[in-house]
Amino acid sequence: MPDRPKRRSALLLVAAFQLACHRTNVPLPTLPPAPAGNATELAARGEYIVRNVAACGGCHAADQRNPDGPLSGGAEFKDWRLGTIRAANLTSDAATGLGAWSDAEIVRALRNGQRKDGRLLAPVMPYEWLHDMSDADALAVARYLESLPPVRNDVRQQPNLVFKMGKALFLGPKAGTTVSAPPHGPTVAYGDYLANHVALCSHCHTPRGGLRDEFDNSRAFAGDATPPKDFPANPANITPDSATGIGRWSESDFLRAIHTGVNPKGDSLNRFMPWPEERRMTDDDLRAIYRYLRTLEPIHNDVPRRSPSSAPR
Ligand code: HEC
Ligand code: HEC
């Protein structure tokens, strides 16, 4: 049996690969003690992040047409690599929502992609980016979610075989972490933090590709002419390229586009771009994001707009 040793080394390789890549439980994070007497302020910060910055309702709202409504979940995402995945119920219902979860369990779900029971969340949930949300902001988000009135909605997941195999072999939660945010202000550093790890601009505006549909970070923010098929519009190129990105936009052009949903060319932005939520961000936060985007390498990538919603002016 001359091929025996070969087969054994192949098996060993597979086992080593599994050990190397398959992280199991991420320990629950130790969170900074919430400042005493500041419970309302903390939940208000969480509300600002969930409703205005990250626009979590775009996925988690019960009614997709009303992202500001109850976050009781149910929206369906279908992908051949995952199966049918549904947005979770984030309200405080104890049986079907987060009512029985601790702060740390919610923070771990956001940043590491693990449920209370340890199950890996489908990467539809953007923990790839939320991983570096600060401890303080993640705690604020948890406190806001805990304050949501309970809505009973039993959301069922239907992972397919491909996703189950992936979980058994190579997919795992993201490593444990502690993060502090740069000081708040209209600075490049704070804009970097917001655009990548809170506002999820990166999650939509960075192209993906390959068998595992991974983000191509060498082309971060360069837009995507062939986005996942459930995207109703093509995420624009928001690098400072003059021809195909937002290189010619001034800071006030940028603020106006987010405030009004109309870009300097007069195109109305598709509602999938969450400008109706993001326009409630403070001008300082929007300026921080603009200033950060200006520091990116301009990438030439012509992303055609789909079904222009206004006549050219
Ligand atoms: C692109 C869509 C999308 C966005 C944006 C999104 N989520 Fe999720 N989220 C999901 C999906 C889908 C699941 C369920 C995944 C699974 O169970 O495998 C989920 C799961 C969760 C869970 C785990 C709850 C549970 O019962 O399993 C929490 C907590 C959560 N999301 C919070 C948030 C918060 C807070 C935000 C905004 C900062 C957010 N999500 C943004 C799609 C999204
Ligand atoms: C849920 C996905 C999604 C998220 C999150 C998102 N965008 Fe967009 N964005 C889009 C899509 C899609 C378009 C194109 C809209 C269209 O073609 O009408 C767009 C368009 C834009 C435009 C207009 C560009 C142009 O040339 O007209 C700007 C500016 C922009 N986004 C900035 C941002 C910023 C900044 C953030 C984070 C604060 C962000 N986006 C978050 C999906 C998203």
C-alpha cells in the first residue's frame, strides 16, 4: 500500500488546518464599568450609533421600508454559501430576542460573531468590521438594545450544508479584543474609526470577490459594480479619484449629499445608501469621515449607477 503514508500526511494536514483555523469559544469580554448614574447617556450614545451611524435597522428592522421601526428582525438573506439567513430579533424579548443576554454576550456577538450559545453568526452580520468598535461604544449599543420594548418574533435560521461544512472546517469567530476609540472630533483618525468600524461605510463600499466572497481591502471604498445580488444599487466609488470617485467633492458637497440624498451631479441616491439615517449624524462626525476619505489612495474604478432616479441636469 504505497499511498498509505501520503494519505496519512494529508489527514494530518487537514487536522492541523482545522486546529489552526477553527477557533472555538471567544471568552466574554471584560467591559469597562459603566459610569455610574450615566445609564441614560450610555443608552443615548447607543441609540445614536444604532439608528444614525450604523443604521442597523437596514437589516434588523421588522419592516425594511421603516428602518427606524422595531428591530425585531426577520429580513431574509440568501446566499449559496450560507443558506437562508434571517436578521435576528434585537428587542428585549426574553424568549426570541436579546432579553436574556448579558452586556458582554451582546458585545461578543457584535464584535466576534458568536451567539450567546456559542454558535457562529453568519457573516451577513458585519462583525468583520464591527470587530474594532470600541468597548465603550459596543457597551452603549448593548445598553440601547436592552432598552428596546420586547417584540416576540421567533427568527429561524436555515444554514445550508456549505455553511455547516465551512463552520466545521475553517470558519470561526473573530479573536477577542479590547478597543478604545480615538478622541471624538472632526479628525482623520476618528473618521477612520467611524467609517470602518461603526458606520459600516466600508462594509458596503468595499468590493468583494472570490469563492468566499471576501472583501478586497486593497480596493477599500472603491465601490462595487457587481455587488451581491440583493443590493438594489451599486455602491459608489468614494475614494478621492477625480474621474470615478468623489475627488472633486468639497467638504460641503459631501455634507449636502448626505443631508439631502442628492449628489453634486443632481442624482438622487438610492435609499439603500442609508443617507436618511446618516444625515442625523453630527456635522463633526460627517466631517471626520470626509476628512478620512480624502486621505485614501484614489482608485480609478468606474461604477455605473443603476437605474438613475433623476434626469441629468
Ligand atoms: C447586513 C445586514 C446586517 C447589519 C448591517 C447588521 N446586522 Fe446584526 N445580524 C444580521 C444577521 C443576518 C444576523 C443573524 C445571523 C445568524 O444568526 O447567523 C445578525 C445577528 C445579530 C446579533 C445576534 C443576535 C442573535 O440572536 O443571534 C446581534 C446582537 C446583532 N446582529 C446586532 C446588530 C447591530 C447592533 C447592528 C448595527 C451596529 C447590526 N447587527 C447590523 C444582519 C445584520
Ligand atoms: C447599506 C450599504 C451602504 C452603506 C452602509 C453606506 N453606503 Fe454609501 N452608497 C451605497 C450605495 C448602493 C450607493 C449608490 C447609490 C445610488 O447609486 O443611487 C452609495 C452612494 C454613496 C455616495 C454617493 C456617491 C456618488 O458619487 O454619488 C456617498 C458619498 C456615500 N455613499 C458615502 C457613504 C458613507 C460616508 C457611508 C458611511 C457613513 C456610506 N456611504 C454607507 C451603499 C451604502
